[in-house]
Amino acid sequence: MSKHLTLSDRAIIEKYLVLDMPFSYISKQLNRSGTTISREIKKYRCFVNGIRYTQNDCVNYRTCLRKNLCDTESIYTCFSRCKTCTEYSCHDLCHEYISAHCSLLDKPPYVCTCCPEEKTCRRHHAYYTAHRAHAAAIKERRDSRAGIRTSPERLMELNDLLSPLINNGQSINHIIASHAKEIGLSKKTIYNYIDQNAFSVRNLDLPRKVRYRQRHPHEVVMKFDYQCRKGRSYADFTSFMEQNPHLPIVEMDTVLGARGSHQTLLTMLFRDTNFMLIFLLPDKSHKSVIEIFDKLTNLLGLDLFRKLFPVILTDNGTEFKGVHNLEFTENGARRTRIFYCDPQASWQKGRIEKNHELIRQILPKGSNFDKLDEIDIHLIICHINSVIRELFENQTPFELMSKKEEHKKLLEALALSQIPLDEVCLKPALLKRKK
């Protein structure tokens, strides 16, 4: 049984009040105590057709013309009617005074529903209506839970902890996961406090606080199919993974800088850990991408490369069209398999697209990539992969990568290490620190 009365419960109360049933009968029907029924009616009854004045509640107030009820004034000195007097009360002086409050409303059933004098009575009337009572109860419950229920001193402590970390670009989930005991509040509560301006940070300071529309997949018909896509479409990728479900998947894409900048970022993300590699390309060409593949093959060895990058899913950019040179080494040995997403369907590799948002927090759109060097890229990789991911039970990609031997070898080969959680920075200031 619910702790609170429902709309149907209140409808039953209203029904039996009309039938003039006692509270004991109503309480048995609802399996509630008689006190609960009594309190419900007294609290949510509404008064109608009553004359309400701040100082005088006589039912004859509107028609009353009496003067000089008091002994201190004479007919020649008092020119106002007694009902407007502020020094004396009609209750004490007038024998025709009738209070608008009915004493019967102080006793059960507390309403005028079955009163025999209801139609002729000029006093305040009280009624209980299920829908009105239910709406009032819901509003009272909602208002009681609204607002900030934390002391000002505690808010100051939370502000000193949260604000510097949020200003570094860290998400609320990352902060709560790394400081759960110190904060002691849920993620939803922290967002509510920020909405109510309880801290020095605002919604604009959060990495992302938006609602995404639901994406509906649809088939895109190409004007013509590139030769490289034959046998490598997204449908081919799906069927291949059904036959080889144990193979890890790597998503690949590029991030462009400001118009006129030549250098481009090549990104590769491991789906099973959300770990993202970033490489600096001199230009957006298939030759530059092939050079990165050859460099990784030589650094890791062909066997380790095959284990780490067995299947790669990418888009239809021109930089990925040299598919034969990407899938095979110079000696003709296969090192990976490349598959392409459908045109205008970036959601098919949504993991890497979402991780690009972390890059854009450090390198906003319009940034000139020609000023970047390998040290900058190494710093960006370490900070982005040190962010706690709610998808993986609040573990960082670095922690997930340390569970497999081949992943450890990759981190060692690229000299990548995790950043302390409180030092993670996802702001443009990250690259300025280095300088």
C-alpha cells in the first residue's frame, strides 16, 4: 500500500462524504486510520462563497449601516460607519454581529456537504473535492522537495572542491567518481544545485549539458559506389562481425583544424576500452594515413598490430581510400581489415564521434593545428584517456587498457601514462601550461 493517498482514494473519500458516512467507515474502506482521513479532509478542504475581510468577518458586513455603537463618540463627532472603525470591534459592541465562521466546521465531517442548512446558511462553506485535494497534495509534496537543503557552510566546501575541477573541463561524473566520499551527493543533485546558482560555476561551464534527439537509422542511397567500398560496406562489416564476434573493433576518423591549416589529427578508438589514439598528420591525404600505419607496424611488430587492429571501421573520407596499402604491408602481408560506414551515417561509429567532443574542449573549432607538435598530441592523449567513463563503471580508459597484455605493450611503446584524476584538464589552457 502506498504511503500517500492516491486520486482514487480521495475520490472514495469524496463519495462517502456525500453519503454522510462516518470516518470509521471510510477508514475501513481505504485500510487507513481514522486520523488519516480526518487530517486529509481538514488539510485539503476548500472554502467557497465566504465573505473574507481582514478585520471584520460579519456576514452582514455588506449591508450594515450602523453608527455610534461606542460610548466615546456622539452622533455629531463620528461620521463613519462602525464596520470601518479601526479602534473598536463589532464583535464586542454589536448584538447583530454574526461571524462568517461556522462552528460546525470545527467538528467532523469538517465540511458542509450533508448539512441541512447548507442552502440557507450565509457563513463560509467548506467542501472536499478529490481532484482539487490531489492537486494540492502533489504541489505541496513537490515544493517540499524543491530548493537547496544543504547548509551554507557545506555549500562553500562543495564549491571549493567542484569549481576548480569543472573549470579544468572535468565532467560531473568524473568528479563524483573520484570524490564520491567527499561530495556525498548524487549527480542529479549536483546538476540541480548548479541550475539554482548555488556554486560559482554555471551550466555554461559544464563540458556538455544538452539533450540529444533520438536518431533514426535510415538507408542512404549513393550515387555511385567507390571501388574501395566493394566488400567493405557497413552491411559487410555487420556480417563479418557476426562470424567473428571475438575480434576487437577500432573506429577511425580525422579531425580538421581551422580553414587554411594543413595539419590534421588522425584518431583511432578501441571500442572495448574507449581508449583513443591521436596522431598528427602533415596533411589530410591517404599517403599520410598510410605512413602512420607503417610507423605503427614497425613500432609494434606485425603480430601485435594484428591483435590490436584486426578490424577498423571508418568513414568515406578521401584520406582512407588507399585501402589496399592500409590493409597490407609493403611486403603484401595482411595487417588489418578496413570497413566503411554508410554515407551520412556517422552514428555507426558513434563512440569516436562522441570522444571528439573531448578533443574539441581542448582544441575548439577554429583552432589552428599547424601550431601543434608531437608533445601537444601526447599531452592531449594522456588527459583525454584519464577521464572516468560512466559507460565502463567509472573506470578510465587507461585502467581498462592495463587489463590486457597487448594493450600494455601499446602503452609502453607510445610512452603513454595516466594523469592523476584531479589534474585532468580538458581546456585550451592545457597546452598553454606546457609553454
